[in-house]
Amino acid sequence: MNTIEVNNLTKKFGKFTAVDKVSFTVKQGEIFGFLGANGAGKSTTIRMLIGILEPTFGDALVGGFSIKNEPDLVKKNIGYMSQKFSLYNDLTVAENIRFFAGVYGLDGKKYEERKKWVLKVANLEHMENVITGSLPGGIKQRLALGTAVIHEPKIVFLDEPTSGVDPISRRNFWDLINELSEGGTTILVTTHYLDEAEFCNDIILINAGKLIAQGNAKALKSNYIKNPILEIESERVVDSLEILEKEKWVGETSIFGNYIHVILNDNKINEGNIIHLLTEENGIKVQRVEKIIPTLEDVFIHLIEKDSKKNVQ
Amino acid sequence: MKTILQFIIKELLQVKRDKKMLAVIFMAPILQLIFLGYAANMDVNVIHTTILDQDKTSISRDLIKQFEQSGYFKIDYYVNNYEEVTELLNEGKTLVAVVIPKDFEKKINRRETAPIQTLFEGSDGNKASIALGYIQGVTTKFSQGIVTEVKDKLGIKISLSGSLTPEVRVWYNPEMKTRNYMVPGILGLILMISTISLMSMAIVREREIGTLEQLIVTPLKPYQLLLGKLIPFTLIGFVVLVIVMVIMTQWFGIVVRGNKLFLLFTALLFVLSNLGLGLFISTVSKTQQQAMMASVFAIMMPMIYLSGFAFPIENMPSVVQYITYLIPLRYFITILRGIVLKGIGFSSLWFETIILFGMGITILIFSALRFSKRIE
Ligand SMILES: Nc1ncnc2c1ncn2[C@@H]1O[C@H](COP(=O)(O)OP(=O)(O)OP(=O)(O)O)[C@@H](O)[C@H]1O
Ligand SMILES: [Mg+2]
């Protein structure tokens, strides 16, 4: 069953198209990853889906309601955590919870129960009278998520919830996302972090407003890069890269820390050819050459480069 | 309703936490009132005067006597020529010199306009203009005296056209101390400043920190959001008003002669237009700084200048006078002065009250529509 169905969703700001005919579907209970570089149009898409921005054209059904015609009904069924921190820094934890619970019309027993839950997931039991602004970033984000779902929405939109949060807090945050998803909540989450994309059941990638890839992490890796990828560890990384780029059989190159990833155009080329080229012809010492399974990063760099080239032509 | 209550609690908590804001809201008005109250004390009790009587007739002496008897003028010097006048003025030994020209009596007897000349040491413009007011008071009384005298003598009707050019200025205010006149105005000013700035800042701040977006995604209706802001700020505005009124009575001894409840009611009407203006500012500003600038320079300063608070509207160019009809503060100050000083009520102030109500509702609805449109 699809909880979100997006159809040719488009947003123009004047002449500039921020989101360009994007279509995708999200199944109930899944964690749906929404990836793209800065300015790709992730936030704009989310803002249309939650009814803050009106689409220029196209439509989407969120929880069965049209964002164009029934935005009020859409709002009843969703939770949203914006890219900015969205709680009141000058209120205490308890005051923030009280306020948002009030806005969603929770009271009595239900309110007490949900408040307890939010405090638990944010790890803030016995700290409810602390001023929110003084909490560490990771805790704040979990409190924000807890508050955003205090009314137990069926669908949750998270816009870069983990940006600027340390790795351990990020891990904790994802545990919470998983917990929600296991409870049947559908989650659409945008992120820059590709390792986080691996936790998602389904992923879409957008670039310059256009959807350029979708599928789960495994499918993306095998469907979008057919050619072999070699990882090379050598002494002079930049020189090696320059030498490799001159070869006809080298498709794309990218640097990952001290390693070079090369996508080959020619299946006949193997590790031996690389060592021959670098060490024997150019005198660069090569520690390691290895055929690897592409990472999501390889896939995205490949796709974005391909897309950019297409746009130039 | 519960939702709005939550909102009000949240707003009040935020104001309570914000020490700077608290100071601005509660301390600033008190200080403003006290400073402005003293600054507004422009009463001139003694006007040091020099007389150059070139006419030396019984009528000119009558006029001089009138000056003496008015109680404001202390005639320090009688001089015989202009040089002495100039000297005294230059040395600052006298504030005013009154010159009665040679043919003063003749002109009056011929029923022509008889000018007298007054020279001021004008370094303190306010003092000088107050003195001028008193002088005109004296001359008006004097000319009326002559007119009735002549009328009595001749038994005919005489118009005032051939008189001593009386023009009653606003500063001519013998029964009323200027402070009494200014302080009620300050009340209006303070109420305006606190409500406009609170309202304009509050929404822009929510936009700036991103919580407005969060609120828009909730099922909260724009009207709930608006009431959630309007009610607490109206409350705060009233607390400020009451504090300032207490200081007015206790410190300056100015008692409200009219109905206090009526005063609070008109204040509520006035607050409507302020909150509307604050809301409007919040729809055109992106940052708190912009909102502050806009409220001070685009709204509050013009309002203060054009309300008749500091400068009498009668003295403004006529085009500007028309503009003042658009200024809510103008009506509120008239109402305040009326209630506080004259003790009048709705029967005399119904016009201002209705205008204030109409303006408040119009501005508020206009801004509210603009606001709801922008957040949808
Ligand atoms: N209100 C607006 N008016 C004009 N342009 C806008 C507006 N909002 C966004 N844009 C532009 O649309 C493009 C997409 O912005 P968006 O915020 O959706 O990107 P994003 O993918 O969320 O990026 P980030 O990772 O930086 O958050 C950007 O170029 C941005 O400058
Ligand atoms: Mg974004």
C-alpha cells in the first residue's frame, strides 16, 4: 500500500525550477531516503508535501489526501521536523512538550502518556525542567523528533535531521527512526550522509530538481554501475589520478581519502594493467589495486556527473 | 480554545524568560514616563521683561499695568531707547522686551490696528514661545477691554477686527501646567510602543528561528495563532498601562478625572490598531532587525510627530494636518487628555472613540488577512 504518491510535482520560483516533475511512491511503514546535494530541491519537495508550499503543478497524495485540494487533512496525519531546529530554545523541555501537545489537542491521560514517551526517547527523564537551548545537539534533535510525532502521525517528514550531529548521536537518532518505522510509521527523510542512506528501505536521488535514480541501496549499486570499479592505493594520489585520466579505458575517477576509484570502460583491463601503468611507466609505487563493489557514493557521483553532462549538452 | 490558552501560556513564558524583553516592556515605560514627565515641564513662571514705552500715554500705561497684573511678567527694566533693549537681550538679562510705539493711543482712538512689538531672547525657543503665548493672552484681554469700553461709550457694535491681533496659541494655557498636558500623551505613546514592538517582533522571531514553519504544519488555524499572540500582548499592554497610570497619579499627582473604565476601554480599541500595525510589519519583515527598524521609523516616529503629542496639530501645514487624521494615536491622545484632564466621557468623545474602533478593526483585519495569506 502506498502512503505517499507523488505525481509530476513541480515548483518554480520565478523562472527558476527548484523541483522538476518529480514522481515517486512511498510504501507504508518504510523508511524512504531522499538524497541530493545542497540546493537539489529536497526541502522544497518536502515543503510541498506537507502543505507549506503550493506546487506550481503536479500533485501528491499524502495519506490518501491531495496536497493541493485537502492540505488541512494532510496536516492532520503528518509530523514534520524542519531543517532548522524547531523547538523553542527559551522554553523548558516540559514546556515545549506541553505546548506542542496542546497544539495537537492532546490532553489528560493521553498527554501524560505521550509526554513520558517523548522524555524517554530523548533520554531526558528527570530533566524536563531544563531549558531546551542548553541541551546538547544530539539530544535536542531527538527531543525535536519526539515532539514532532507526539500526536502519533502515520507519516513523518524529516528534513536533514542529523546535520551537524556527532556520529554516536546520529546512530541513536537512527535507532529512534527504526523504532518508529517498526511501529508502522512511514518516514521520509532527507540526508547528505550516504551511510545513512544504507539504512533506508528505498532511496531516491535528485539533482538540480530532477529525480535521477531510485531503488533500494542494493539495486542502485547493481543497476546503475555495470562496469567494474577498481580501488587503487598509491603513493602520489594526485599524480596517479592525472595519469589514469589520460587513458581511454578509464571512465570516471574520484578520490576517496587516500584511495582512487576508477570506473573502467573496458572489461579486459585488470589490476595488472594499472600497476604496469603507474609503477613501470611512471615510477609511482602502488600499494594495492582491488576490484570493489561500488559504494552508494560511487553510484551517486557517477549519476550526478552523467546528469550534469547531459544538462550541459 | 484550549489550544489558544496553551499558546498564551507559551507566549507569556517566553516574555518572562527574556530578560531584555522584560526590561524593554516594563522598565522602559516607567523611565520614559519619568524622564519625559520632567522634560515636559515647560511651565514658565516668571518672565523677565523689559518695557520700552515710546507712547507714554494713559493707554500705554494701562497696557503695562495689565502685564504686571497678569502674574507672569516681572518687569525688571523700563528703558528709553532700542540700544538699551538690544543690550539687555544680548546679555540675556531679559527674556522679552515689549515696545509700545509712539502712536499707540492715537491708533486705538482712531480704531485702527495698534501693533506692539515684542522682542525675544530666543535661545530657549520653548520658553520664548510660551512667553509669546502669555503676551498674546494679555493683549487679547486688553483689546477686549477696549472694545467693551468703546462699545459702552458709543452704544454701537464694533467688531474685533481693529484689535490687537490676538492669536491664541496652544501654549497659552494658564490654568493648566504643561506637564499635565503632556503626561497623558506619554501614556498613549508608551502603550503604542510596547504593543507594536511586541507584536512585530514576536512573529518575525518565530519565522527567523523556524518555529513558524513548524506551527503552520500543525492543524493550528491561522486565527488561533493570531489570537494566541494578540491576547497575551494585549494583556501585557494593559499591565504596562496600569503601571504607568499609577505612576502618573502617585508621582506626578495627575489624577484621572474621568471614568477609568472608559479609559481602559478606549485603550483596548487603540491596542487593536497597534497590534494590527505590528502584525503588518511582521508580514513585510524578514528579520527581527528589519521589524524593529520598520516599527520605529516607518510607524512609531511618524505617529509620534503627527499625533499632536509633541507639536500642536494646529501649527502644522494644512496638508500635514489632513494626514494626522489617519493617525490612531492622534485620537487616543485627544481621548486621554479629555478623560484625564477634563473628566469628559463618551458623550463628548464618541467621535474619537468610534474612529479608533473603526481604524483598529480595519487595520487588524487587513493585516490578519495578509498574514494568513502569507502563511498558507
Ligand atoms: N522561497 C524560495 N525562493 C526562491 N528560491 C528558492 C526558495 N526556496 C528555495 N529556493 C531555491 O531552490 C533550490 C532548492 O532549494 P532546497 O532548499 O529545496 O534545496 P535542498 O535540497 O533542501 O538543499 P539543502 O541541502 O541545502 O537544504 C535552491 O537553489 C534554493 O536557492
Ligand atoms: Mg534543505
